[in-house]
Amino acid sequence: MKRFIHSLAGRAVSRTVILTLLWNFIILVVPSGSSNAQFTTGQTSQWAVIDFVNKSKVGGDALGGVASDAVTTLLLGTNRFDILPRETIERKYQELGMTPPLTRELEVFRLGQSLGVETVITGEIKEARINRTSGGKSADVILIVRGWDVASQMPVMGTAVHGASSERPGDIEDEVVLNEAINFAAQKAVQNLLQQQIGFATVLTTPTTQFVTLNKGSRQGLKVGQEMVVLRRGEFVARVRVAEVNTDSAVASILSQNMGVAPGDKARVIYDKLENVVLTSPGSARVRSSGKSANDLTGVLLGLLVVTALVLILQDSGGGDSPGEVIAEPGLDLNGQPVVFLSWKPNLYNQGSRNRVEWQVWRSDVTANPVLVVPGAQANAEDSTQARDVDYRTGLPNGGTTCTEDPGATNVPGVAGIVPGTSYMYQVSLVFKLSSLDLPGGGNGDVTDCFFTTTRATAKGQATPLFPVQLTVPQNGATDVSNVVQFAWQSTPGANRYLVQISTSPNFTSSTTVRNIAVVDSIIPGGVSTDPIDISGIFPGTQRLYWRVGAKNTGDNPGPKKDPTGERYVFSAPFQFDRVLPPPPPPSE
């Protein structure tokens, strides 16, 4: 049995375990039929999954083979990609004189080019550990999976995950728990890869030599700061960074290029930063997202400069100071309906309210007119789901010395409200007035008010209004609930992260009476749940507890409006439940 993992039987057993997990994975993770929300180049993408490298001290090369088999099987089950058969890859190894697993990137790309595939999936077992306790034996693994674009030789997918086996009693072989841990890690990895499948965007225009416009936006998953590789008929063209995102379009700045970008070129997102996973206690790991490097900060600053420059180029704007920092935060109004709270700080030029006439709020899905107008003395607004009529001033110069008198308000009826689950970008501009005496030449002695508008200030990030989730288990008013609880709720469109809280008060207003007990990342429609959680140590002695779930889209910046505990989530109404308390200790003699 010591060589079980190296045997054909061992590989067969591991594949059987994978298949037992595959059906549930397909039901929970993979969209069915024609509801696929990803965008492609119009044909099935061809991938090759090659042998994974085992960098741990247990299991040898065969454990890497188990991991690659698991990922291959799960990807095949999605029916979304053309996965090359194992036999085709092994024949190519022999033709090229290569010995798997491949550890050099040059060999990986040479293999991918020879196979004629678009993407090569590589992986490594960073760490594997056998845990031995009085209750039996278990295993933990850290699995890293990457997807490489063969043409550009850049990573277009990537994830690092922790996999843990159940604890098995008795004298069980190491290979059994290792295989189980690998299979569960493979499930997590493939789910993450599927979430990264934004696919290909098409270059629509190149308005300058520095910018390109793309036909995909926040609705399809693009975010400000993401870098993308631009391809033309399988050849590397350029590397770009997303600088501004609208609902169904984006603007990107060109970082480097091999040839000039042209309309019709294809672009896909680069994922070159992975989570940092460290094994802790048996069955557990600490996962941290990759921190922002100096290059990331430079990219953010460059993105802001690009947005400003592009606005100036496309609008041919002159003088006039735009509003200060604009912040868009999803939340709920007093009736529990989704809204976006908008606020901004007037800059040094327009701090005084006397000359401010009106603020105009622009939303990325409406280009012809603002969606909200508020008085100049105000510095906030709320965008709701309700349609509304908008009266705004238009046709004003952006700075300059020409006096334009008040044009009066233009009425736009029935401006659409927000759609919960949709990501939006916001901009704010100011209409202000100056006395003609303050203009060069003094207005030729005629004293009148001259009206101007500023450039639009773009919010620091997108905002995704959300409906609060619907709680399901434990039910409201449930009694005799055990101290090991699996909390469940219905997902809400547009959210990809959920926070579960417990409190001794239904108000959830004080951090001393609130505990965060679980964070769940999921884009699965329908039911979402935590793992079973032991809450016996949370507010011990308190029988009646309240629980709620917050939702957010992690692509938002800064995210939902803070609640009294400082968390940025859109929270559900709370449910209450009574748990079973342990009997009091027997009286001492």
C-alpha cells in the first residue's frame, strides 16, 4: 500500500473520487444551457492541462498527476472548454523529448505552441501535510493553478487554494487522505478559474495613440486597474490597463505594444497576483489576497491621469475646476430599498456656495443627460430604483471668458432609476455662475450673471446596488437550535461576498455585542450556506441570538455604506433563534 498513489489503481481510485464530486460541482457552479454569461470569441476555447509539479515533501510526482487529473475532470464536466485528451499531450511530450512535469516556462510555452492550444493550465502542489491525532489521520494541501495565454506568454488565470481531507480513523494510508485533500482543492481552484472567465473583449476604437475603447465593462466583470493582453489572430499586440469602466464598455491605456492596436483586436484579462495561503492548524489555512505593490500604486495613479486626460481629449474641455473627490456607496433607504449614496467634497475653487448653482450627477448607463440634479449648496444625493424627471442646465461653456446667461432648465422626463445587481460608475459636474464684472474686460459695463460648467469628476470606484439577501436557516423564531449551525440564505444578484454576523441585540449597533462568524465568497445563484460552525463559544450563556447576512460586490470601491460596526455590506433584516444551552454544572460537594 505504500506505493498505492504511484499505481494505476491509485490513479483510478482518485479519479473515482473526483467523479463522485463532479455532479454536485456542475449543479452548483456551472451555468446551464444558453445562460452562459461569459463572452467568447465565438468558438470553444481549446485548453491543455499538463502534469502538475509537486513541490511538497510527500507523494512524489504521482501526487501532481492526481491534482492535474482532478482539474482536468472538473473542467471537462463544465462543457465550456475544449480540453485536449491526456493521450494527445503525452504523445507530444515524447515528440518533443520532454519529461513531465515541466518546471521551465519556456518548455510550457513550447509545448502549448506545438499543441496549437490557446491556453495551457499548469499547477503545483506548494505544500502537503499529513496530520496525525488521537482521532485518526487527515491531510492538508496548498494547490496553485495557473492558466497561460500561449500567444502572449502571460498568465490569464490564477488561484491558490487550500484543500483539507476529513479525519479518517484507524490505520489508513497517507495516500487516501492526500487524494481527498487534493480533490477538494481542485474543486475550489476550478471554481475560482471559472469566476475569472471574463473572456475576450473586442477593441472598438483607438481614439488616440494612448487609449483604446473596449466593448465590455463592469457588467461583464471588468474593473479599473486590471491589465489585459491584446491579441490579433493569435499574436501578441499590446498590454493595456483598464482606466475607466462603464456598464458595457471600458477605456484602457496602452502600457506597451508590439504593434499598433487596431479595432477588432481581442483583449483578455491578466491574472498575475495570487492569494498567499499558509497552512495553520490541521484542516485550516490562512488566506490573504496579494497586497498592492509599488507597481499597483503607479497603475492606479496612471489610471486616474488617463481618465482625466481622456475626458479632456474627448470633450475638448477648457478651464473650470471639477468637483472634489466623489464617493458612491450602495446601501438601503429607510424603506429597505436599494439605493446608491453619493457624496463629494467641493474643491478649493468651488468651496463657497454662493456661486454654486447646481450639481449634476451622471451615471454610466445614461449618456445623454444627468440622472440627478441637486442644489449647489448640497454635496450629496441618493440614486434610487424609481424613475424620475430631471431638470438641468445644458449648453454651457467649460470655463473661458465668454459670458453665457442662464439658459434655463431643460426637462427630461422618465429618467430610469438603478437596477439592483448592476454595477455603475458615477460622475459629478458643477454649474456655477460669476459676475460679468469678474471676467476679463468687465463685461463692457453691463452687470449680469455668467454661467459655466466644470469638467466631470469621476467617482473613486464602481457601485453595485443590491437587494438584501433572504435568510433561510435557522428560521426566524427557531428554538432548540444546536451549537453547531450551518447558516443558509438565498443569494442576491450582483454580490460575490457575504458576511454572517451574530448578535445579542436585534439592532446590531455595537461591536461589543456583534461577532463576525463567517465570510463566504460565492457567485452561485440560489442557495448559499456556510460550513457547520460551532457557536458554543460565542456569547456563552446567552440563549436568544440574532443573525444576519451582509452582501457586497468586491469590485466596488469603497463598497457599501458603513454600518454602525464599521462593516461595508448591505445587510439583511435579522432573524432570531434560541439555542440549546448546556446544563449547569453539578453543585460542588
